[in-house]
Amino acid sequence: MNPQPLSPPIAHISGAKIFVRGIVIDAEIGVYDHEHHRSQPLVLEVELELAASGFERLADTINYENIAIWAREVAAQGHVKLVETFAEQVALACLRDPRVLSARVRVEKPEALAPAVAGVEVTMQRG
């Protein structure tokens, strides 16, 4: 008796990740007096984990432009003292979309310790 050949396993999408890097935003951020009432550049990297889907249409995924829009909306809300707070607020803004399972946001503040240090960064993960 000849055994039947094994069928290859059916591949299923278990999820997807979206990366958007180099989002430059001017934000009022910092704890020091000289940082109040002025904008500083921030550079963001956002990684979103999405639930599995067919990913055939833009409506099946996250429009990359929306990620930058959400980050700019956070900056438009006014002064934020900590980079950590800013990163968390951007992550929470991304998580408002029900397709997003988790959000990792890296925020670089290049002028934080200038000119002595090239910059500082914080990474926040929510989800």
C-alpha cells in the first residue's frame, strides 16, 4: 500500500507589522524653563502590530499617513513635560484604531542635551 503524500501546510497570516520611521515633528516639550513656549524637533519611529486580515485594500490596514497625523495631533495638544509621556500618548492614539493590537513608539529628542550629546530617545510599548 502506497502512503498518500503529505499535503503542504496551509499558510495563514497571523498578523502584520507596520513600521514608519523618520517622522519629524515640532513639539513643545521639556521640563526646563527654557523649553517652555518654544518648539523642539522630535524624530519618531512607530511600529504597529495588526490583527490578521486579507490586506487587499487600504481599508484592511492602517494608512501610513494616519500615523504621522496622529503624532502631530498629540503635539498640537500643547506642552508635554516628558518624552516618555509624548511617546505614550502617540501609542495610545494609534491604539484607538481597533485593528492595532500593539504600538511601539520611539521618540528621539535631538536637542535635549545639545551640544554635549547627539540626542536622547525613549521607546514606549503599549498594547
